Amino acid sequence: MERLILTISQAHALQRSDTPWPAEWAFMLTPERAKADTLADPTRMAIGMAMKARGCEDDQIAEQLGWKQASVPLRILARL
């Protein structure tokens, strides 16, 4: 998956922009993980649920949130 890296000011400018985007989007900030883990902390679970609601696949969610593939948090999201 491609990764877009913006500064906070760039991201805020994009959100305030009148330029139409092809789909609904938003950004959420989480600390970058050194390596993937299996922790289902509340912040990442909330972000994962928002990503799932926007149609993201499990592999995209895992990569963005620093989770291992087929981990407990992803199984929890699949059940919700």
C-alpha cells in the first residue's frame, strides 16, 4: 500500500480546502510503531472501526495501525 506523509499543517490545510476529493476522507493520528504488535488499545480500535466503516481491508488497517496480520484486534473488528 502506498503511504502519504503530510505534516500536521498540510493535513489541516487539506481538510479546510474547497477542492473536492473523490470520496469522503479524514486523517487520524497515531504514534508510529517500531514493529507490528497485537495490542487492541482503545485509540487504535476506534481508528480501526472508522477505517472499516470507510471500506478499508484488514491488510490496510493492520499496516496503518501497526498490527500483525490475523491478530486479535483485527478479528474483533471483523466481528463488529
